[in-house]
Amino acid sequence: MFRNFLRSLQWRLVFIFISISIVLVVVIWVFLTKSVETYNYNKFAAGIEDGFKRHAAEWKDADIQYVVEDLKYRNVAKNDFLLINKYKTYTIFDKETQEIVSDAQSGEPATSEKENSELINGIYRSENFISVLADEKDIGNKAILYNNGNNPYFDYARELMINDKAYIFYFRYYREEFLDQILEFNRIIINGLVIAIIASLLVGYAMSRTITVPIIRLMHRARRIASGDFDQVLEVKSQDEIGALTNTFNYMAIELKRTLNEISREKNKVETLLNYMTDGIIAFDMSGDVIHINPAAKKMLDLNEPDYKFTSFCEKYGLDINLEEITYLGDTGIRETSISFKDKFLRVYFVPFVNKDKNAEGLIAVLQDITEQQKLENSRKEFVANVSHELRTPLTSIKSYTETLLDGMVEDTETAYNFLKVIDSEADRMTRIVKDLLQLSRMDNKSLQLNKKWIRVIDLVKECIKKVELKARGKKQDLENYVIGEIPLILADHDRIEQVVLNILSNAINYTPEGGSIVVYVGRIYSDVYIKVADTGIGIPEADLERIFERFYRVDKARSRELGGTGLGLSIVKDIVELHGGHVSIKSAEGQGTEVTVTLPVNNTQGV
């Protein structure tokens, strides 16, 4: 309990005040007690010295019995040596025979050997007596308190030559005479001690509060700071060390708030950057646990696990990466690798992060989704292969027919003419391919200039229908046109939109069997004008719909080449429509016909 009590700084200070007061009172008590004893002993010794000064010369040639009688019966001991009561005694000791000549109780020698022995034994315990007996000095006046049962005393010894014989005068002063003074002092000291303790308690409590109250306020303020409250400022009530501490604490709180705000802002910036980065970020500590993973990384990896380990990450994607090896290499330990899963391609960079002492604290994995780049690369490779194939086929035909003609293997004119027609047809096909490629290239490079003007979509569609009408009749196909509602003028390149419509109509006629039907709708939906071409042709398999607008992509390659197609028509259609801010879509099912819809934005209403 006392230990718990002293845990409080305030009560420790009070305890220190009380302890100091007790120590001071005890010191004063010891000093006063010692002073009383010293004063009385000095008075006792001075009286003896005065007595010897008065009678030493007289006693020098006297008989010892005269001296004894002088002290005893002529009141010399009382009047001149101030041995006025029972508390002050004397004993005369024959130094040569070491016998007691007289003592203060009877003034006569000891009557029995036992009494003499007890008295001598008591005297022989005196340091003052022994020093005189041993001729170390003539006077033994050292103030030493001896305990004689319950009656302690001081003593005094002096050698005196009487009638050419050495005698030792031994005096005792019993403390009982001034014990009342000491007891009175003790009573005063005890009362003073009680008062001092009470005063120390009150003063110590009051003074300790001047120290502990500000400290307690600082402690409460520190707890509020720990909970995130930095706004309250402590009032400085003094200019001492506590005041300086309060000022320092207020300054610390302000600086801490500013620093934490800066850290919070930087943290928010970093978190915002990480959360909205397109690259995935995963941070691992040295034990392989995830410190942070941003949304992009979760999306790329389809992560739903709350706990994620570096080892499980490497095992899942078959990566031979060692965490310790990379972090050991420090800034130079950057590793790059790639992973693929679920039709995704990711490039991964492993970079260690270090502290200010350049010691590695973990590893950051940066994930880049290169799926589109990979698809583009694959498309590029496929496009190059398709271009090579598309050009090689007519070139092969041209070369073979040309070599045949050059070798003179064709003798009749009709066969030679047919060969030349094939060569001319293949050359035209190559020309169309190159022309389409150049057009696509200009659109890719944004160098194709559109000659926009206000056009009537209905009139344009009718013109296109007239141009393909003969071809449709040749296949006994019904070609119909419907206009739904009022169609406004649109700002567009007439020739390019005509190219789009003709391409779609040509495909519909080419891939619709004889006796089929083709319907062209023109209408308006909200802010768009649409042109829809629906046929009852062979349709497109669902698996091919996703790639139908890719360059050189054909559903039926043999039939497409047979019909003179380059495989670039729909790609050109898509690019032209998108250059006008529109959109093209295809709905189809194998054996159920195809529906192609082109939507173009209405820029304003310039009439119908």
C-alpha cells in the first residue's frame, strides 16, 4: 500500500517534505541535547578547576587527611568545587598504592575489600582516569557519557601532588541532575515535530500541487494528443521550468499536428496515386506478408483473399523469384518477368525498397496489363501475314501465267487472251488491296481529310440502291427501302458515307442466296440517324462476330476471294463511320441472315 502511495509524484514530494522536516527536527534535538550536556559538563569542569586554583597551593604541603576533612567538613567541596548535591561526587585515589583514600558518599576509605573492589572497577572503566593514571596527561576532562545502569554520568580526573605524594582526584557528574532539562527539550521537540509534520504536509501538498497539477494537465493533454486531438493549447501560468515545459509541449503539439498533417497529406496522395494507377502495385515486407495492394492489382489478379503471401503469389503464377535474393541486391535487384492467365498478359517488375540506411525493408511488385499490347502485337503479326498472303496469291497467279506465256507454251490466241484476262484481274485485285490499305493507313494516321457538307441521307441511300439494284436483280433478290419518320440533314463526307453504304449493300447481295431479300431502313433515334441493312443471307457464326471488323478477316475465305473481296471492306466501313463520330454494329446468326446498323450523329437540324 505504501509503495502504491509513493507512486504518486505529489505524495512523494509531500513525503520528502515531511522527511526533511523530521530530519531537521531530529538534528536540532540531537544538537540541543548535546548542547545541554556540553554546557553542564563544562560548568561542572569549570567549578572543579576553580576549586583546585584556590586550594592546590594550600594542599601541596598538607596532609591528605587535612585535604579530606577540608573537602568534607569545611564545605570546600560544596563552596569552592561546586559539588553542591548528590549528583556530583568525588573520589580521592592514591596513585602509588592504587587505593581509595576517600569517596564522596562517606568521605572515608572503603570499609570492605568488596566495596573497594567495586569502586575501583568502576573508576578503571573511565578513559579520563586511565589517561591520568598512565601519566598521559595531568587532567582528564574529556566529556564522555558512561552508562551505569539507569544512571549515566560524566567524569573528570586530575592528578595533584600532596605532601610529595601523587593523588588522583576523580569526579563524577550524574546526568540525572539535568535530565529534566533534556526531557523538557524532548517534549518541546516532539511538539515541534508534530507541528513540523503537519506544516510539512500542508506546505508540501500545496507546493507539490504547483508542480504536479501542470504535469497532470500535460499528461491529460498528451492523452488527447495520442487520441488525435491537437487543437487544445495549454495556458502557461508561470515562467519557471514548468512554464518552459508547457511552452515546449504546446510547440511540440503544434509541430506534431503539422507533421502529421503533412504525413497524412502525403499518405493520401500516395494512396490516391496507388488507387487510381492503371498499374498494379503489391508491397511485401521481409517476411513475405502483403503490406499494401492497390485496386488495379486486385482487378488484374482477380484477388479476393484477405491474406496474401509472396510465396503463394510466386507458386500460383509459376515464378522462380527469391525474395531474399532480390532484397539482398538492393537497388540493383530489379527483376522483370511476365505471367499469363485467363487470356491476360501481365508484365511484372520486382523492385526492393530500402530505408535511409539502405537496408532492404521489403519488395514491391509492379504489374502492367499488356493484354491489349499483346493482342495488338498478335494482330500486327497476323496482319502482316495476311497482307503477305493476300499479295502473294495474285502475284503467284500473275507470275505463273506470265511465265507460261513467255515460254511460248500457249499457241492459240484465245487461250493467251484468257491468260491475259486472269493476269489483268489479279492485277486489279492487287490494286484494290493496295488502295484499301492506303485508305486504312491514312485513316490510322488521321491524315484522311473528310469533305463534310450537309447531305440528305435518304437521297444518298437511294442512289446507292440504284447502283446495286442491277446486281440484286441478277440474283433475283428483293431490294426494298423504308424511311421511318423525318430524317434531318447531317454534316458528313458524301463520298465516304456512300462508300460505307455500298460496301454493306454489296456484302448483303454477295452473301444472300438467289431469291433472298434485302431491306434498307433509314430512321432517327434521339440525336442519331441510322441506316440499317437487313438480309436473309447465310449469316455469320457467333464465334466470328467479335473479329468481323478485323483487317483481312474473312468468315469464308475461299468464297470471299472468289467474290473479289479484299477482307478490308468492313474495316474501312468501321473507320469511316468512327471518323464521323458514329458507330457500326452487326447482328447475325448462322443461316438466319445479317443485320448491319450504321448510326451517325445529327449535328444540327438543317432541314429534312
